[in-house]
Amino acid sequence: MIRCAAECDTRNSGPICRIVRRVRFGVTISRVQAEIAAKRLAREGLTDRCQVICADFAELPVEPHYDAMVAVEAVVHSPSLENLLPSLADRLRSGGRLILCDDWLTDKDRGLAARERCLDQFRAGWRVGSLHTVAELVAMSERAGLRLVEDLDLTSYLRLGRPRDHVIRLAVDATVVVPRLRDRLVEMPFWANMIGGSALQAALSRRWLEYHLIVLEKA
Ligand SMILES: C[S@@+](CC[C@H](N)C(=O)[O-])C[C@H]1O[C@@H](n2cnc3c(N)ncnc32)[C@H](O)[C@@H]1O
């Protein structure tokens, strides 16, 4: 059996419950999410298979070491991916894999004011600390002793521009009419989510960001 750790989302605990037959530990920074996950795992009779802990993925317990670690839309929130990668690599066994599914910067329109504004809204709204290109990730990973095994661009599989996304965009766009309103709204979790999500949709549809599955392997 693979000994595996996964960052997990517990809004619906979907990913963790779907892949739990292969996952031993889940990690979330949110105590509320960890409690919801514990209840969901208990309800599904999976408590003996998987444990979800509330911890910072940058400060995981020194033991155990894992065959694989999976982070879906999570490492982008790290204040420093450069510092995070060596600490995750330390917790992998030799030959172990780090699987990251996240948003990555591209070089398209780099320096264009509209692009940089959009990316700033994404960073501010979704509390994003680490936005990098895949090339930057690969270089940082190599410094941490991890080599690229696979890079899959999944952007075209995303369902962007659903009717509710248009409604959110209209609401977010309307906030620019009052000076500095958006700066104040971005401090409020509900609006931050709307502003960040809307900027993410715009950036993905213009390919300023791409959504990639990356597999890295420890030497
Ligand atoms: C945008 S959500 C993505 C959730 C999920 N993977 C999904 O696919 O829906 C970001 C997740 O990263 C987790 N997270 C962010 N920073 C973290 C940290 N420093 N340590 C552990 N988990 C963290 C949050 O708890 C949250 O569950």
C-alpha cells in the first residue's frame, strides 16, 4: 500500500474521500476543515485508513516519510514555494513523488498593465503567496533534489465562463465605480473569494495563468 499524504479540501471532503484508499494522511491549515473531514471520514467508515491533521504543510511532523504527497490548489498559498519545496522533499522517501495540481504563471503578455492588475487581484483575493512559472518551479525543485517527471496542461479541461461566473464578474466589475471600494472589499472573505475567483477565471481564459498537474520525483 502506498503511504501517501495529501493536502485536502473539506468543504465537501470530496477529493480526500475519493482517493482515500491510497491516502494515509490529510493536511489542512484549517481546524474547521480538519474537524469536518474527521466527521466525514467517520461517517464513511474510513477512520482506520486515513487521518486528517490540522497543520501547516511547511511544518509537517518529521516522521513518517511518504511514498507520495499530493497538493491540489494548495501550494499557491505558500508564502514561499522556494522554502516549502525542500521541506516537502525532506519528508519523501527516496524515489517518492510530489504531485502538484495548481495555477502557474505563463510569460504571455508579461508586463501588460491589464495582466499585472488581474494577477494582483487574484493574489489579493485568494491570498496567493507563490505564483511561479512551471520553469521556475522546475528550477526550484531541482535545487530541492526533485526532478520533473510529468507536466500536464489541464487548462483546456476547465469549465470557465459558466453563467454564474458572468454574474460574479459583473458584480466584481461594478465595484470599480467607487474609488478604493475594491481595496476594502478584498479584506472581507466573501468578496475576497469573488474578486480572486473572477480574476483567476480572466487570467486562465487569457492564458496568463495555466492549470497544470506536475509530478516531481525525489532522487
Ligand atoms: C483553494 S483550497 C483548495 C482545496 C482543495 N484541494 C480542492 O481541490 O478543492 C486551498 C487549501 O489549501 C489549504 N492550505 C493553504 N495553506 C496551507 C498550509 N500552509 N498548510 C496546510 N494547508 C494549507 C487550505 O486549508 C485549503 O484547504
